[in-house]
Amino acid sequence: MASFASSLGLRLMGFCGVDDSISAEHLQMISIHYPWVEWGILFRPDKEGTARYATSAWVDKLSKINKDTGGLMRLAGHLCGSRCQDVIEGFNTHSHILFLHSLTVTFFLQAIIHLLDHYMRKVLVEYKSMPRKQIM
């Protein structure tokens, strides 16, 4: 498989949405045998514990397993929903986010889109509430 990935110019292959239904130990074993695999963890507070959104306890377990074996696993976080805003505003309410191998560009693009959407809605509300004479 490594030669297949190399022939495509790939450095990593990501599998996103690992959650409590998957054994963290199995992910570790796969990572040891296939170091080019990256595991994507979705962080969204209102979906935590549902399919594709791991619980904090499971993420803590994965983090510990990875740390105990020298950090060999490639782990990427994908911030969704209000978690984007939390990170942009400097809130780190979940320390397990710090163990991630990489923060993918997806975070920042989602966060920027989220912020732009928030501010555009605010501007639109203010615009609609302005007297017509002020607009012109």
C-alpha cells in the first residue's frame, strides 16, 4: 500500500470520524504498521458521543495510549460548530485537543466561515434596523 500511496504523491491517508465505537488500541496497532495513516477526530460539543463524534473520555484514552507509545499515531482534529469559535477566541475548554499531531486547514477554514457568517448576520440585522435616511 505504501507504494500505491507513494505513486499518487500521498504522504498521509486520513480516516475521519473515529469515535467510541472503535478500539483505540486497534487504531494504535494500525498506526504502528501503517505510519502514513492519520486519524481524524471531530470536535463538536452538541454532537459529542454520537456517531463520528467521540466522547471526551474516549479522546482522553486515545491521547494516553498515543503518549504512552511515544506519540507514533498521527492524529488530526477537525473543529466543528462552536468549537471553531472557542479556539479562535482562545478558549481551550478541552485540553485533549492539545495532543493532536496536526490541526488541519479545515479547522481554520471552518472557523473563518463561521466568523464571517456570524458577523455578516450581525451587519445585516443592523442594516435592516437603520432608518432609510441613514442608509442613503
